[in-house]
Amino acid sequence: MTNAASLEPLNFFWFIPTHGDGTYLGTDRLSRRPEFRYFKQVAIAADELGFEGALLPTGQSCEDSWITATGLSVVTERLKYLVALRPGLTSPTFAARQTAALDRLSNGRLLLNVVVGGNPTELAGDGIFLGHDERYEQAGEFLDIWKRLLAGETVDFKGKYYDLKGARSDFPTVSQPHPPLYFGGSSDAGQELAVNATDMYLTWGEPLQQVKEKIESVRAKAARTGRKVRFGMRIHFIVREDEDDAWRAAENLISNISDDQIERSWQRFQKEMDSVGQRRQAALHGGRRDKLVVAPNLWAGVGLVRTGVGTALVGTPQQIADRLREYQALGIDTIIGSGYPHLEEAYRVAELLFPLLGIDKNRRQGLRDSVANEFAVGNYGGTKLASAAG
């Protein structure tokens, strides 16, 4: 374990709520519709506050992440966009062309979040009927083709899931050899895909020991491949100057959720999802609102009704900074945060938490000017290939 005192400032991302936003979970009261005007407010705030980038979610209930990121990239200056790459939902050839176009339009501010899906019911609506492990196999073929296309190859490929002849993508990306690939998967199949094909392994927020075990498992698998994978964590934040205020805000967030809503969500997590990570999140609260503090300052209340990450760090700026340093000592170097509502909470996180993490304004400006600081390979986002993006 690394000495926390020697740790570098974290790379800190925010979230664009393309499925809607609000003050409370489980109700339309004080809700905000998923409209581009609001997404723009959140993105501009994140850009000005010094967040590294922003994650855009994907799914039936979300606005399309590619189109939304395209619109947001032209109204922000430095913010990077972590956009869903969906094997099975689109062809690797078309995805390569999309990637090149958006990376060039944004001058290298595109990052890709590989999403294979974890809800067979939703996947069926998209025409995807593959089993859990098959989806990861398909993603492996997809990423192999996608990378070769962006490297400038003319690709002939015949595999279990794809059969292509003479596939091409003629335009280069600004980021070389391609935009960085982020990926989260808790199953063995997911971890194997991570170490063989991606750059950043993401975990949802879990107690320290669980995250430690997951990182150790991924590192062991990566060692067998000779690849190095970095680690990030996706989690919500409820930070207040006073600890009691923070916990009141947490309770207020779920104050409109009924027991019936919790039960329906619990049944959905158990019966509809085949995502190992989603089941791990649900197991933290067990469908009960009376046992939501699962570790120091780690609260599982969001997961009572929300899919995806269901945990939040709750407390004072110093408490949350201490918890983040503990995760960082395990190997986490990137945080993808969020909070309800996302516009106001972006300000709270940046103004209260960033100074304690060593993310001062001057450093944030420097990092935002060069994506190369993130992966230290190639030229991610500077001006070296700006002519290619014109």
C-alpha cells in the first residue's frame, strides 16, 4: 500500500445527467428534465471548475451520449467527454468512424467507456440476446477490429461474432493510437476483457477491502498479459462543511422513496440483472433503508432505487478527502463523481473538496490544457495534431 502523504492529486471527473436530475430520488418533485440546455449548464460549470472530464451514461432512459457529447464539446474548452462504446449495439467499423469524427471535432477530448450491458431485458430491446460471458467475448472481437481500423489498417476479420472483409476507417484520431478505453466489470469475464483490451479499469464505490481485492485480482490477471492497467472509481458525493448537514442531505435525498419502491427495485436487481457489479451494489444495502452506512462515510442509499453506482461518500470535506486518499493508496488514481442535483454539487465538490486533494486552480488549468498528463503515452489532446482535426 502506498503512503497517502506521497500521493499525487487525483484525476477528477464529473457526470452529465442525461436521464434527468433533481433534488430527490424516487419522485418527480423538484426534478429537472433531461434537456440539452441543462446538460450545457452542468458541462460549462465542470469545465470552469476544473474537472478533468465528464461521464455520459448510456441506456434506454438516457439521451444518446455521442450526440450529446458532440453538442457539449463545442460549448466547452477543455472538458473531456467519457462516452459509451457499445459492442453489439453498433458495428466496430461504424464505431471507429464515429470515434475519429468526435475526437477530431473535440481536438482530442474524447474518452471511451466500453459498456457491454448488464440487463438482459433492456439488451433484448436492442436486439441483443447473448449470454453474460458471450457479451464479453463479442466485446473482445469488437475492440480488436476497432483498434486495427483506427491504426489505419484495412481489416479482414472472421470470428465468432464478426465477419468483415476490406473494412476501413480513413480518418485518423487526434489521440494516438486511439482515445483511451475505460471499462468496468466485476466478473472474471469482465476482468479478463479489461486486462487484455482496455486502459483504465473502473470499479463502483465499495468498502475498501472489496476494492482492494478487486484491484489485486485485476493486477494479477494483467501481470499474465504483460499489460499495465490503471484504476478508477465511480461514486456519488454528498459533501458539506458540517458533518450533520451532510448526513441530513443524504437522508433528504431518499426521503420521498416509499418502501414499495425499494421492494420493486430490489426484485428488479435480483431478477432482471446479470451484472455481477450491480448485484454487489445491491448486496451492500440488501433492500433495507435502515442499514445504509456500509463503511466509514460510505453510504448505500442511492442504490435503493438507482441502477449503476449506488454508493456515496458522505461527510465533511476533510472526511471525504481522507477516504479518497485511502482508495488512492490502493491504486485508484481517477474518480468519476456525481451528486444530486449535479449542477449545485459540482460547485460543492470543486470548492470544498478539491483544495484538500491538491487540485488547485493552477494545476487544474495545466491538466486541462493537456490530456497527455492522463495516460502519458501518445499525444492526447494537445495541439500537435490540431491540423488533422480541422
